[in-house]
Amino acid sequence: MITDLIKNLKNDKDLYYAYQANIAMAFTDEAYNYKKKTNKKYLNQDDMHVIANEAAKNFLNLLIR
């Protein structure tokens, strides 16, 4: 249940860090993939919005798999 996850994240610094690292990696991966796909060297706010949403989907899909 989500309340158990929240409680565990609050009380377990290693679990918290693991989730933090996984979320950060999902964003990093999507930024890399987006730049490669679009051949962009620099990203604007619209690009970041697309990347953030793809990263969120990536993280959630990995979580529920």
C-alpha cells in the first residue's frame, strides 16, 4: 500500500536514496534519449517538459513491472 511505502521512505534513508537515484536515472536516461532522437545540443523548457513526463512514465513502468 502507498502508505507503507511513504512510511518506509520516511524511516529508511537507504530506501529513500534508492528511490531518489532511480528517479534521477530515469530523467537522465530520457534526456539522453531525447537529445539523441532530436539531435539537439541544448534543451529548452518545452523539451524539459517532454523529458520529465517520459522519465516519470519510465520510472512508474519500472516500478510496477
